[in-house]
Amino acid sequence: MSVNISIKDLVKKYGDTTVIPELSLEIKKGEFFTLLGPSGCGKTTLLRMLAGFNSIEGGTIHFNDRVINQVEPGKRNIGMVFQSYAIFPHLTVKGNIAFGLENRKLSKAEIASKVDEILKVVQIEQYKDRMPKNLSGGQQQRVALARAIVIRPDVLLMDEPLSNLDAKLRVDMRNAIKDIQREVGITTVYVTHDQEEAMAVSDRIAVMKSGIIQHLGTPQEIYQRPANVFVATFIGRTNIINGCLTKEDGHYHLHFGVEYVEELTNVQLPASEKQTTLDVKISVRPEEFIITEDNTGIKATIVHSVFLGQNTHYFVDLESGQRIEITQESKTTHILEPGQIVFLKVKRDKINVYDATGELNYTRGGQL
Ligand SMILES: Nc1ncnc2c1ncn2[C@@H]1O[C@H](COP(=O)(O)OP(=O)(O)OP(=O)(O)O)[C@@H](O)[C@H]1O
Ligand SMILES: [Mg+2]
């Protein structure tokens, strides 16, 4: 059975240092939920609080209607997978997976049937009699995953489970984890600092900084309408350009310096904002620039280019001296040369406009 997790005003302190100040969060039954953020932001700390390995200095954690603050780790019915596989070297694959079931007073036949079933789910049946040292990293991690889910936990917790694997295997394994989670339907809390991995596997993501959730949303929401400049720069790549936003007769105009102005219809200012000219930070992802042939737009100079097959990546200097990055679909004809002057426009429905502090996104909605 899987559960809803309800976290309310949760506080974690180490001595006098508060690592998580009053965090609240609802994770839905069966959801694949990811905690994403830079090193030291509190991801592992929060996961360990869910598991019962960390004390709780304030607030509550519910699994469905039950407060689990005081419940011992062994009684929370949790499956865990860590970065290090932590499988028993002296037991075979089968032995490792059966281990958690043997404490549960099941008959030998029941254990064998459950182990066989999970071996199929994680696709390691052919290795069931091998010792862990004779398995690859990816295969060992499948054993760790099988061992965590065979007990039918209410919650599956995973802390950077793929970070010891090479790049290709990481992609294969993240797809496998997503498929397996969908099949077994366990509420899953997944920790990573790899934003692409988070987007690939998650139903929803919480982006954290210093123990505080900065943005909670679907991968698409977080990528396309990041709540603040921190989230915009942490998820994917982006360029932050200073500009100004003017409001006249209900129309909003975005000024990139003096030479380029775009009208935006998807901007909403707080009702309290009375100024008609505001300094803003504009987030333009590399793929949201258009390099134009005509002489209008933001004037820029090509510094160098990297051909990546489908796309070409350009590093470009603006007249202000700011260096920005642009990706364009590669053409069969030519690549722009260093020193060449170009003019840039933006895909105005995609860019994001923030207040001068970078904390508030003025842009709304998907389409213009
Ligand atoms: N046992 C501890 N005692 C004191 N401080 C700790 C302890 N464990 C973690 N911290 C501190 O708490 C903060 C959050 O650590 P945590 O391990 O949760 O980060 P993380 O987001 O998992 O980072 P990473 O991506 O590097 O694994 C860090 O500043 C860390 O130094
Ligand atoms: Mg960690």
C-alpha cells in the first residue's frame, strides 16, 4: 500500500544551526516526487527525517493519518536505496533480495515467489545466483532497488541512487527506475542534484536552497516558468540580462537597452506596484534567442561557436560586454564566424521577466 506524505512546519537543527526552517509539503499517494538542489541544501537531511534516522526539532510528518515523528525507522515500512549500493557481499542476488522478507515470518515458498516476481520487474532474473562482486554497478543497483521494493513498502526513498554509474548507464537506469516505480505505484521521494535526471523521472519537483523550497511544480512548470532567478539558473541554462519594463495604457513593453523593445501580454504586476517603469532581470534560455538576418534587435558579436550536431552553440558578446550563450538548430550551410556582428531577438512567449531582486516572476501562463 502506498501513502500520502504530509509534512507540516518541519524544522531540523544541528546544534544551534537551523538547516531546515519550517518546511511544509504534501506528497501525493503513488507520486514520484523529487528533491532537487545544490550540495548542502538539505535534501539528505529531509530524506533521513522521513526515514526516521534524523531527529525532528519541530513540526510533524504524517503518513496518511498517522503522525510518524516518534515511529522507529524499522516500523515505518520504508524501502531505501542509496548512492552506495549497500548490498550484502556475502549473499547471492536472491539472498540479498530475500533478506528483508526473512524477518517477516513468511513461508519459504512465499519468499521464493516474491523474490522471483521482483527479479522479473527489475530484469535481473539471469543473475539471481550470482554474488554481488560479479555484477556491474547498474546490476548491483537493480539488486538494491529490488531489495527495497520486495517488502512492498509504503514509501520508497532514494538518495542519489545513480551517481556512481557512468553517464550512459545513468540514463538507462533512470528510465528503468521510472518504469518500475510506475508499475509498482509506491509513493517515492527521490533525491538528486542532477536537474536533467529530476526532469526525466519526476511527477513533481521541489527545488530547494538552504532548506527552503524555492519552487514546487511539474518539470515543465519549473523549466518554463521558474519562480525566481535562482530556479531559472539552477534548472537548465539561462542568460540573465538587465532590462526595463514599462507600462502604458495597459500595455507592457520590455526594453533590452534602447535598441530593442518587445510588447508582452503575459505580464502581471502585483496590484501594489504603482511604478510605470521598473528595472527587471530578463531570463532568456540559449534556445530562446533568435539570430536575425535584418539589422534590428540586440546587437552582438560572435565570440566562438561549438558544433554539437543537431544544434550549434554560440558564445556571443553584447555591447554592454556581457557574454551570453545561444543555441540554434545547425544549418547545413555555414556556422557564424568569430567577430561577425549579429542581431538577436527573443521568443517572447518563452522568456521570463523578474523584478530587480530576482525573487518575483512577473511572467504568467504558457502562450501569449
Ligand atoms: N550530522 C550533521 N551535523 C551537523 N551538520 C550537518 C550534519 N549533517 C548535515 N549537516 C549540514 O546540513 C546541511 C544539509 O546537508 P545535507 O546532507 O542534507 O545536504 P544535501 O542537500 O544532501 O547535499 P549533497 O547534495 O551534497 O548530498 C549542510 O550544511 C551540512 O553541512
Ligand atoms: Mg545528500
